[in-house]
Amino acid sequence: MNSKVITALATPNIAMIKYWGKRDYTGLNTPNNSSISMTLDETLNTKTTVMFSDKLDSDKLYINGVEENIHGDNVSEKSKYIKNTLIEMRKLSGVKENVVVVSENNFPSGAGIASSASGAAALIYALNEALELKMDGKQLSIMARKISGSACRSVFGGIVKWNVGSHDDGSDSFAEMAFDVQHWKELIDMIAVVDPDTKKVSSSIGHEATVRTSVLYKNRVPFAEEGVTKIEDAIKNKDLDSLSKVIMRDSNNMHATMLDTWPPIMYLNDSSKEIVYKIHQLNDSQQDKKCIAGYTFDAGPNAHIITTDEHKEEVLTALKDVQGIKKIFESHQGVGPRILPENESLLDENTLTPKKMK
Ligand code: PMV
């Protein structure tokens, strides 16, 4: 086996119509509804280095300098899925050696900024290259989906649609690019970080609990499916008013089903709610009453505000007095994952541990 050291970079995506609720909980992560997202540029990114080596007695995973336990029964669902993916991709390639994975985010993990999406996409991309599997976009997307559903959309750049699919084995549930970055390159996601800490309820637990207990949830599925078509139309026509409205309605609808979960799941905090009001005020103050920005929240309190370059300053002014905003990131659409040059490796090849061990 070649002991190539491969490093990949991937970026998060922000869903404009959200995936919430799975139809399979055995590791396929197939969703109940289609979703559509914008892949972010490299302002926020995950870098992941992999190396297969006969010097390793088991697979090792380091995230942000800390070793994660991926072995045994007592591990998180995400760790279990990562381990299964390592096993599956290794089997496909015929390679026998164990692998060390070193992954770093340049932004807060687990706070609803989709670190699991960029993390999973970077891992799959690096493994595909290291194992010389030559998977195409569809195969990479399916593989990323098995680690974290929303990650299947981070395999592509631009505006990305994840088709719900219907096959039991998940073979028709994968993402595709709907519009490339150039189509509406002025789109921007302004991410107001109000709490960088890890969310209280993991999305894995949330997906299952909402589907099982929320009485509102059954209405969400057709609503989201219609929403995807509306977003596609709005993006095709570069219609910011319609895009903003559909994005906000979908986020509110998903968070309503979360609140309707028993026991309730509440990801938004007071600053998040203040941002919601400020964006409505901003939109209402437009002379023609057309929306110029739309907020959306994933499984966390941090706000993503979708607007265009033209309206960026107005959005920043609207957010100026909101208490609790710690930082605002700005991201245009990104082009998707890429392999980085060798000198960007995160691995110390002598010790087979991260270069910067915490
Ligand atoms: O991919 P997961 O299991 O972390 O689920 C994430 C779901 C949301 O971020 C809330 C919505 C989405 O479509 O990204």
C-alpha cells in the first residue's frame, strides 16, 4: 500500500430548505424531504488529512487536536458512522492498513454552522483520493450522507439540491448541483454567531424525536418539498424577495416542529429572536416592501442571513444593536471540496499524530 498523505478541504453549506427527520436510522440517513442549500466559500472550512499505514494498530481520528474514540459500543452516533465509512471505503479499495485521520475546523464546531457537513465532505474527499477509488459526485455524496445527512450537499459547490429519493437502500438519495456559483454570484450568507458552544441537543437525537412526537411534523414534509421548487424558481429568476420569504418560512416551520417535539427542543436564544425581528423590520422598511434579506437557523442559535452584496451594509446596520452577537462571518458561494498541496498536511508523519496536538 502506498502511504500517501492526502489533505482535502471542504466547506459547510447552509440549507435554504432544511432536512429535518430521517426515514432510515440504521446508518443510511435518508431524509423525509428534499432540501436545497448554498455551499459556503472557504472563509469557513474544514481541512482533513488522511494516511493509511501498517504502523497503526487501529484507525485513529483526531478532531481539532483531540483524539475521538471511534471504537467500541459506547461511542457517539457520528463516530460510529465515521468508523463504518472507513470500513466501507477501505473494503471497496481492497486496502488493508489502518488509517489516521486529522481534521481541523477554522470555526466553532457543533454550533449549527454545519461543521459536521464540511467535516464529513472533507473526509470522504480525502479518503477517495488516498484509496484511489475515483468515485464520482453521486457516489461521494451518498458516502458523505452516511456520516451526516446534510454533508451530502457539501460535496458540490454553488446551489445544491438533495433529492429525497425513495429506494430503501438510499441509492437515489443524493445531492446534485442545481446552479453553479456564477449564476447568482452576489448571494451572500452573513453568519451572526451568538453562541459558539456546542448545541444542547445533537441533530441525530433531534431528527428522531421530532418525527416520533411532533404533531406538526406531518405538515412539514409536503411544505418543505414545495419549498424546494419555490427556491429553485427564486434562484433561477434572481428574485431576492421571494427567496428571502421562502427561506424564513422554512426555518420558522422547522423550528416550530422542534418546539412541538416532546420534550421540546429549542435551539434559538434571545439574540437569535432579536435578529428575526430586526430582519423583519429591515424588510418592512423597504419602500416597495420587498424583502432584501432572509434569516435561517440550523440546529443552533447562530443566524444565517441570506442577502446580496448590494444589501450587505443595510443588514450590518440592522444587526448593529443586537445584544450578544459575538462575530459576523461573511461568505459567498463556494465551489466545493478540493485536494490541498502536500505542504498543507496536518499530520506529523513520524508520530502519526496531529502536527499541532492540543
Ligand atoms: O446532517 P445533520 O444530521 O447534522 O442534520 C442537520 C440538519 C439541519 O442542519 C438542521 C438542516 C440542514 O438541512 O442542514
